[in-house]
Amino acid sequence: MTMWSIVRLVDISLSGVLLASSQPIGASERAELRAAFDGDAFTSVVEVRRVQYEAPDGEAGSVRLGARFVDPDEDSRRALGQFLRRAIG
């Protein structure tokens, strides 16, 4: 069964990402992350490494998910690298 969830990107690096979500995902679970960086497509499997609950009442964005990228393809790595270089300036 496919489950879709919209997450908010909080922080990103070449190796992983911090996401805010209203949907909890367990540590060690994997999901596909799709994004666009300045119009360049990025897709990678991510593995959740850390789950932090921000608010007990289940408010949107109340779960923080620290995840690492699992073998993104070359085009996605390039898009992310270019985005980070532009962002850092």
C-alpha cells in the first residue's frame, strides 16, 4: 500500500535531511523523498534515523524526522550538490 505524506524540509545536507511531519514514521523505516531544488528534480530513498515528537497533541509538523539518503541517483546527487553550493554562496 502506498501512503503519501507532505513534509516540510527543515534542514538538508549531502548525506541527509531533517523533516517536519504530522505523520509519525518509525526509526529505521524507509520512504521515498521527492523534491525540486530550483526546478531540478531530486528523488531518494531515505532511512529514518531519529524521531522527535515536538507536541503531544499531534499538531501538523509536530514530528521531526532525521533521515539519511540511501543511494540517490547521480542526477539527484548533482541537483542537491548544486542547490547547496548556491545556498551557501
